[in-house]
Amino acid sequence: MIPVSIDKKVREWKEAGLLDEATGQRLVDYEHERLAVRDKREHNPPILVIIGSILLALSLFSFVAANWQAIPDLLKVAIFLVIMVGMYVAAEQVKTRAQRFVTLFRVLGIVFFVATMIVIFTTYNLSSQLPLLFWLMFGVAVLHRLIYQHPIFTFIAALGGFMAITNSFQGIGLTLILLGLIITWVWFHYTNHELDRIFAWFGFYGLLIIIGQYANYEGRFWPLWALVIMHVLFLIYRERAQWNYLYLFVAAILSIGYLINATEGWLSQRPPSVIEATVISAALVGIYLLHRRPELMWVSLLAVIPFSLFNDSGILLAVLLEVVALGYLVWQDHQRKPIVLAFIYFLIVQMTIYFIYVWDRLDISLFFLIGALIVFGLSLALWWRNRTRGDVRT
């Protein structure tokens, strides 16, 4: 409680002309804040109380674990539900007194929600429904992100989405696909942070790959079809069309992935369809023609991949990627844009081609020497061109 003498003394000093109004008010505010901090410290629980609480919690968990088989099923679930609710109650209680612990209790709430679901799944023999557990975790994390607006829930949602998608490749029903699409769309639509949208974008792409497996698609081109379908987001959310680099990133990964799989024999197991190759190529080119954005021009070059896959050796695809990687690097420099990512893609393509085609034919030291000479020559050419147009000094 604030002593009355503080206000009384300040008032006396004001009446005596020793203090002006502003200085007196600052003195009163200072004493109020100092005494409030002191009272807060005095009400902190003693260290013995904290240690005792931890030991009590450990003993309760030990007792439950030792008698787990004897505990009725509903009581097992109820125990974890009570703890989960307790985490959120604790978060609300410490909101005004210890703000730094609020997020911790909410994260623990998610942890105990997952623990509760695990208890339910193991108790009632629902191990075959494991993907549902991860989709529920994903949904709860997205809900926390929307309500509490803390970035930690972005990463928890991304982890939940990744686990849900990767654990659904072995088999997933239409209900879970719809649930996943709804949760991912809510995350994508109702968040304003760019990182959330990036993770949600990849979530959509992963779900489309799962849909291809659900529909028993047996062709080679479904990853490309999924990229075309993702173009729908460009049409619906035109004001958020700053994800061109995501298209570029996925296109780069797909190009290298197709090259690796073509040489591993995966693609040669099923003969490609000329009609489907033509349609998917037209769709990829159509995306660029519809928007006319320079970044999407490089995505449209994937249109050549369906036809290059008719060659099972992958040589044609390797030549294509070599030309595209070099062309993209030169293009970025010509447009005076950062070339770091273009240069990394160029190097990855070189390394992939080396490990696929010349691993047993060319000594690695000689390979790096040749690569260094190529990079040096390319750098020298770019420097000389910049010099001629006045971008650098000699």
C-alpha cells in the first residue's frame, strides 16, 4: 500500500513553494512505481515453495506412471485434459504479473493437448489413424497463431503441417484431405505475416501431392500438375502475388528432382504420355503468358521437362538444366538483380550432374578444377560486361 505521508509531504512542499506542480507529480509517480515493484518482489514465492511444487508434480507423475495400467481409461484421458486446461488457466493468471511466462504455458497447453490425443489413440487402439493426430496438432497450432499472434506458434504450425503431410503419404482418406485443405487455407487467408503464408503455401503443395496419390495417379507429371494447380492462388489473391520466388524455388527443386529420378530408373518404369506431356507443357507456358512476369518465364521452361523425359538416360534433361542454370544466372546479372540464389542453383546443377554422370569417370579434384575454371571465366565475363557499361571501376 502507498504511504499517505508521500502525498502529504509533496503537498506541503508545493504549498511552501519548494516544488512546482510538474516536479511534484513526478516525485509521486516515482514513489508509486518504486513501491509497486518492491511489493511485487515481496510477493514472489519463496524458493522452497518452487522446489516443493516441482517435487510434488514429479511425484504425482511418478504415481500415475506406476499405476497407469490400473487407471480406468476415462480417468487417463481426464488427467491429461485437466493438466492441459490448467496450462491455459495458468497462462491467464500470470498474464498481468509475469508476462514472459504466458507463451510458455500456452505452448505447454499444446504439448498436453498432443499428449491427451496420444493417450486417446493408444487407449482405444487408434494407431491406424495416426495421420489424424498430426492434423489435429496442426489445426490447434494454427488456431493458437490466429488467436495469440506469437511467432512461436508459426513454427509449431509448420512442424505440425510437415509431420501431418509426411505421415499421410502412406494413405489418407478424403475426410483428412478436406480437413487439411481447410486448416491450410485458414492459415493462409487469415494471417498477415509473410512467413506464415510461405509455410501455408508449401502446405498446399504437399496436400496436392497427397491428392495425386489418393487418386492413384500413375503418371510422371503430377508434381508439375501440382505446381500448375497452385497457380490458382495467383488468380484468387492477386494483391498477394509476391510469392514468385516460391514458384521459382519449387521449380528449381523439381528440375533437379526429375533429373535424379530419371537416372535412378523411377521415371523409366512408366512410359510417358505424349498427350499429357503436351497438355502440361502448354499449361506451364500459359501461366507465363497470362501474367507476363519475368520470374514466371523461368518456371515456364519446365514445359520442356515432359518431353525430355522420353529419353530415359536423362542426358537431354541434364543439358536443359545446364543451359537454364547458366541463362538464369546471366539474366539476373543483366537485370541488375541479386545473383546469389542464381549462382547457388548453378552450382547445385553442376554437382548433381557430376554425381550422376561422371562420378566414376572423373577424379573429383579434376572436377573441382574444371568447375573453378568455369566459375572464374563466368565471373570474369560478367565483370568485363559490367565494366563496359560503367558499373565498376578499373
